[in-house]
Amino acid sequence: MSAGFLFALNIYMNLSINDLANVKQAIELAAKRGAFQASEMKLIGESYENLCAFLESVVAQNAPTTSNPQGESNDS
């Protein structure tokens, strides 16, 4: 394996959900400050929407599930 591939793999393996959430916030801040030109907006917007969808799916997968509605017990 090449050194470049190993470097990229190491970065990928160390990327966390928090890192992606920070990227989302950075895109929001940059857009608010007008950092993107009109010709870049479609690409940035599509990437932002994909990132948001991914983060939402991760949150949904990690949300605690309750098998018993509040107040019910498994006592027999």
C-alpha cells in the first residue's frame, strides 16, 4: 500500500460524527458570511443536504428506543 493511501485511511478512521457536525456548522457560517459565489452554491447546497441527511440518520439510529411506554412495567 502507498503512503498516501495509508494517510487517507488514517484520516478516514479518525473522522468522527462530531467532526462532520463541525463541518456542517462551518458551511452554515460561511454561507451566512457570503463566502460562496453563485456558481458554487449548487455544489455546496447538495453537499450540505447530504451531510445533514447523514447526520440525521446517525442521530436516529443512536436514539434510545423504549420498548415499554412510560408507566408500564414487565412485572408479571
